[in-house]
Amino acid sequence: MKKITIKEVAKYAEVSPSTVSRVLSNDYRISEETQKKVRKAVKKLGYHPNAIARSLVTQKTKTLGLILSRPAEEAFANPFFPGILQSIASISQEKGFSLLLASSRDYHKEHEEALKMLRYGKVDGVILMASRVNDDIVKQLINNNYPFVLVGRSLELNEIPIVNNDNIKASYQAVKFLINKGYEKIAFISGPQEYVVSQDREKGYKKALKEYNPALVRYSGFSYKGGYRQTQILLGEQEVDVILSLDDMIASGALRAAQNSGYDVPRDIAIMGFNDDPMAAYLKPSLTTVRIPVVKMGEKAAEMLIRIITEKDYSGEEIIVSTEIIERESTPGI
């Protein structure tokens, strides 16, 4: 079977071969009309560009790197990651980019893997899925002028490309929602303290309270098991009206631990989570939670990184998505 060449595509679309090449590279300077003509010709003729040859010419891999920021089995056990990954992959595919995932068991290996991806030319840019306090990865990416987008925020650096929600505000609103429901003894199960999201949601929790009791704050891994264990300890030591959890996985562990400890949820104790994972509506009782638009965050992160890579005059921006409280059975009020 004869292999179709780029010259034949150009002839069919009545454009130059260089224009075909630019369209296939998602050059934003090509008009929409021309792009449609070229893509129609590509489809009609069955043209398949040589990705390796094109990368040698353009010095671009057409690949995005995704740094999970935790071990793969832990990340994919939490519905937040599959949700945001699906949207990143969808936009990447739509724009003609591949996706390369990296995960590691510790921060130093994660740091090395992120930089290795870029130094060795495996990817054109990276999406970081979380930010830590004193995060050296972000600083290294900036110092080396590597394209990146952070899902989250940096405590130390401003004016970097990020997609985030206002976690302090969202947590503050969640606590105020619980106070308005009549709950007084509001506990908070946070995540690992080295993550910015954990610190921000704890700040919002503290800000909303008239009196802060540190004995009502516990720290867990981002897992069902962690939420279960910390709730067992908490309920053995403190009287609690409601538990607000950093995410829905922790909240689901908290709910089961409370039930297994003899509490009727929500009559004896209420539970609230974060993220609005798909499972939240199907728990018994169904879980009140703060909806984070993870699909939108993934789409915005992928779109921004591709623009940074392909547009010379664009260096990214700060995008803050809105959240909302989804009220269900687990917080009926007092």
C-alpha cells in the first residue's frame, strides 16, 4: 500500500507542505478555515505523520508529562486522580499530544523524575498534581525555564501558572455551613501537613471557628484507611458533633469508623467531605461534601500547558475555579 506524503496532503488541501506541518503541530497562527481544509485532507487521504521525524525537526515531542506526586496505587485509589487524569488525557488527545505519567514513593525521586523527563527530552512540559511546602521542583522548573502548570498553589512563589480552587475559602464556607446547621464540636481530619492543600483547608477551618481546639484536628494520609484510623482515635478521646474531612476518601473511612464504633450517622455524629467524588452520593448515609470541579481543573491545566508550549508570547496564568457545597444525608443538622 502506497504511503501518503505531506506533499500530497498539501496538494489536495491547496496549501503548502509547511502549512500542513504547522496545522499538524497545532500552530495557533493558522486560520480555522485552513486548519479544517488540511485536517479534512489528512482524514480523506489517510495520512499518518512520522512523529519521530517531526520531533527531530521541531525539537518537540508532542508529549506532556504528568507528575502524580504520590505512589500510583495510592493516587488511583482516590477518585480525584482518575477524574482529573481523564480530562487531561482528553484535552491532550484533542490537541494532538500524548501523555506520560510519572509516580514515585518519595519526594526526592519525584523531583528527579520530573526533571529527567524534561532534560532528556521525553516531554515538552509537565503538569504537577500537588504542591508541597518549600517545593523545590517548582523552583527548579522556573530556573531551567521548563514549561509547567501546577494544579494547586505555591506558598513561596507568586505569578506562576496554576489551576486551583480557593481551599481556604472553601473550607471556611464548609465550617460556616456546619455551624449554621447547629454543630458546635467540629473536628477536622486533615491530610499530610507537607501539602499546601492540607495547610490551606486547615487555615479555613480555623478561621471559621470562634474558638479553635487543636485536640479536634487530626492528620491522615489521603486514604480510607487513614480516615478510619484517625476517627477511631479521635472518638476515643473527644466528644464530637461532626467531622469535616480533607477529602471524600478520608470522610468515607471516618463514616465507617464512626458506625463501627457504635455511632449512628448522622443522628449521633455528622460527617462531611471534600471533592464530591462519584462514591459520595452512594454511601449510607450519602455524603455532604464540597464539590471541586476536577474535570474542569484537568481541562484548564492541559489547555494552559499546551498554550505555554506552542505560543511564544504566553507564559501561563492563574485560574481559580469555583466550588459549591453539596448537601446530602450525612449532615441533617441539630
